[in-house]
Amino acid sequence: MSGIRRGRSDTTPFLNLQRSRLTTSGDIHGAKSSAAYLEMAATEAANSGPSRTVFLGVDVGTGSARAGVFDESGKLLGSSSSPIQIWKEGDCVEQSSTDIWLAICASVKSACSLADVSGEEVKGLGFAATCSLVAEDADGSPVSVSWSGDSRRNIIVWMDHRAVKQAEKINSCNSPVLQYCGGAVFPEMQPPKLLWVKENLQESWSMVFRWMDLSDWLSYRATGDDTRSLCTTVCKWTYLGHAHMQQMKEKDSKNMEACGWDDEFWEEIGLGDLVEGHHAKIGRSVAFPGHPLGSGLTPAAAQELGLVEGIPVGTSLIDAHAGGVGAMESVPVPASDAKENDEEAICHRMVLVCGTSTCHMAVSRNRLFIPGVWGPFWSAMVPEFWLTEGGQSATGALLDYIIENHVASPRLANLAASRNLSLFELLNSALESMMHERKSPFLAALTEDLHILPDFHGNRSPIADPRARGMICGLTLDTSEKQLALLYLATLQGIAYGTRHIVEHCNAHGHKIDALLACGGLAKNQLFLQQQADIIGCPIILPRENESVLLGAAILGAVAAKRYSSLIEAMKAMNAAGHSTISRSKGEKVS
């Protein structure tokens, strides 16, 4: 596959002059008027510049809804973010689809304004979101999934762990479908959450007309087409995507009747009512990511978003998977050229999508069954490749917890604000100073007596134990800012060792991962990247655009708009490498 990237179209608008403005007589005043008009029109055309084709990506994370505008080469032109409401009560974490849609509308309008882009220039739209569960009734109104009964709270957020017992019950069935999710479902997947609602909120269960993954709901809200994504259904609903392998050979079979549901599984776990009506409540049809939905953006959604009716909208992706699409081909050009004809090159990479949690995305040509690691998922991210998805349920969230619950945190936060630094930047600087003060041979040696097991929210991979718990070893009575800095470093190291465990486990079961690409909020922290590179022993490559999830969503819009013939072609055209962080354990410098 070629690494050549497409540039922006060089098509320029033509000047359409009204005949009534031009004179055909010999009147000198008319001729002067026409000449003046032509000059003015030419000036306006020059000032307006060439017409643009841009694509819009929307990403709904745990705490905000974001929108980004990208050109055809994948360059970010403008982005904006709006906070979203979240309710946390013990293991229950809930959100509102109404609130999220309003935040999306605000972010889209702001991003287009910042990019100086009109609605007419947006040629394609794609959505990505957390794998949260949305409930609505036959009228499209929200149905409560909360003990509170508050109808606004109609989303069970991905990180919600209320359904641990339901997950254990499902796993005890030993259904054959479980081999395609690492051998067991996790409480963050949808079947346990659905079972919890049925067992605990009978009234809500009877009211729900449609259950959807959040990203699917967003594309449905935008188009009125409730076709589900192969990404969401395969990764979070136990849908067997490889049931469609033969259809990939048929040119026009991108939108498919849902034939990958295992009805016996749903009957066995006590959710047989979801099979009724050809699986109407959970998805009668599925499509590959980027497939154009319905007739594009509906008039109502277009007005709310400030866009144009009929804009193609692509079938969605889960946010981490969008990050994979937005980063997987972001390799340096020389490396890309060297393996230009090697279809397996992409199989040597793993994308780390680092935010509140971290997802570890790797693909392979053959299905690889890896105990404790989700997958293999066929075509759930890159068409015709099997996806392996590792993960850590709390990474950014763990760092926040460690820092915010330390007595020195308020003082450091105030100091960081006074210096116009982020708290991470201040802590990184403090650690460098401590290394020199203590004459430590290298920074990581500062924590030789302090260690953190990072499983504070369970172990998603490869132990696959939601009941696992974290641990801090080496605490003293010290409550200083320096001690907080050491705790922060030990947390970074614990997270990196968790990633190393996942990489080594995957490679032991058939993968050949030798390079990591990182994106997301944590990837902006150089110390985080360096600890990952040093502990894992792999180079860490950053994409040119650090908003890889937004880019991945925008790529869906580009594919839906037929700008590119396939998702892989769009990835090749719109991904680009930034800089790399090299493992210092190999004696190499950081570039």
C-alpha cells in the first residue's frame, strides 16, 4: 500500500456573472460600470481563496464532547470542546443523551467558527464516543437507567461497574461467543449492563424500545438511521462480525442484515426478549465503519448543528477505535516506504489511546485468541483485519486520583497556576530537580523504594479481573510536594508496566508488536511517554495531529462522502507521523 498522501483539491470556483450586469451597447458609462464590477468580483474571488473540502469529526469522551475540522490531508483546522454532565454514585456512573447532544451542537458550531469554515464546506461527518449504553423509548425520549428514576440519566457510562455479578453470571454459561472477547465478558460490556437493568429496573426495561451504543445513537440522532456499527456490536455486544466475511467480497454489501447475533447466547443469559423482532431493540442491520447512513444529515439535525442537510454521515466507531484509525498509519515516511509492499507492516504496531483509561489496539491477518484480552474482533477497526483490544480501566483517572487525594495537591495546583504551567509540567520539572539533587543515575531510580500496582479499578487486561485492586508499597509519613512527585512517577511507572504486561502477553500469543503509537490526553505528557518507552523497550511514535480520535471520526465522514474508496486508503492519506520517543534503555536519544 502506498504511503503517498493526497493533497487538497486545486479546484477553484468560477465566476458567475449575471448578464443584466453587463452592457452590450456602446455606452461608455455602461462599459465603465461593467469593468468596475468585474474588478470588484475578481477581488472578492481572490480574497475568498479556493473552495475547501473539509471533514468534521465528533468525539464524546467521559467528560466532554469535542468537534474537530480537518482538511483532506488530515490537518486539523480548528477544534472545540464542551463539558458534559456526569453522575457518579458508587459503582454507578450515568449521563444524559440530551445533554450530550446539546454539547455536541455547541462544539460543532464553535469548531467551524474557529476553523473559519462554513457549513457548506463540510462534506462529511463522523462520530466516535465511549462505549456507553443508551436507552430510549418508542418516541425517542430518554428512559432512566438510574436508581434515582431521573429520566435524564438514560446512559450507563462505559466505566460503570454495577454489573459485576451479572458479568460473572454470564461467564458461568461458558457460551462459545465468549472466546471472541478474551474468554469472558467484562462489566464494561453491554450484556451485563442490560441484564442488570432487567433484574433491577423492570419498569425501565419494559419501556425501552431501542438500546444503542452511544456512538451508534449519535449517528442515529444525526440521520434517523439506526443501523449499528460493526465496531460497537462486535466489541461490546458479542456480535460475531466474521459471519459477514464472505460478504466483504461483494462490492455493494457494506450495509448488512444482522446475521451475527447468537440467539442461543441471549436466551441462555436471560435476555431472550432482545431476540424478538429480528433483534429490533439491539440492531437489525449493521454496517462497516464509514458506511454512509440514510440520506445523510436530517434537516432537524443540520439546523441544530449549523450544517447543511444531506451531508454524508459515516457509521460510527468507539472512541478508542477511532483513535486507532486516526493513528495506525502515522508512521514515519521512510519506514512506510521500506515496507510499502508489506501488508503485514500494520500488524507490527499497537496504538495506545491514552485518556481516562487506556486502550491497546493491535490488528492481525489471522484470528488470535488471547486469554484475558478482548477479541479477536473481525473488521471492528480496520476492515478485513482481526482486532485485539487490550486495556487498562484507569490510567488518566488513576493519575488524577493519586494527585488530587494528596495533601500537597492544592499547594502544587496553585503554584502551577501562578507559573502558567500544567500540574504535570510542574511535577515533571520537580522530578528532574530531585534527580540532580540526589545525584540519581537516572530519573526512574528515584522510586526504587516506592511501587504502585495500578489496578485501582480492576484489571481489564490481561488478568481480566474487575475485582482486582490496586496497591501502594513504600509509603512513609512524608506529605511534602516532593513525596507527591514521587507518587506521581511511581504511578506512571505502574501504568507502563501494565502496558508492558499486555504487549508481552499479546506477543506470546501470536502478535509481533515492535512499535507503539500513542494518542490522547496522556500522550501529551513527555514523561509518561518516556516511561512507557523505557519500560516496554519499544519506540513510541506520536501522530502529527494529537487529536487522533477526532481525526478518526473525521475519516469516517471522508469515507462516507466517497472521497476515499476505503477506510485504509483514507487512513493512508490523512494519517501522518510526528516525533518519536525512543527507549533510553537501548542507549538511544530521544528525538
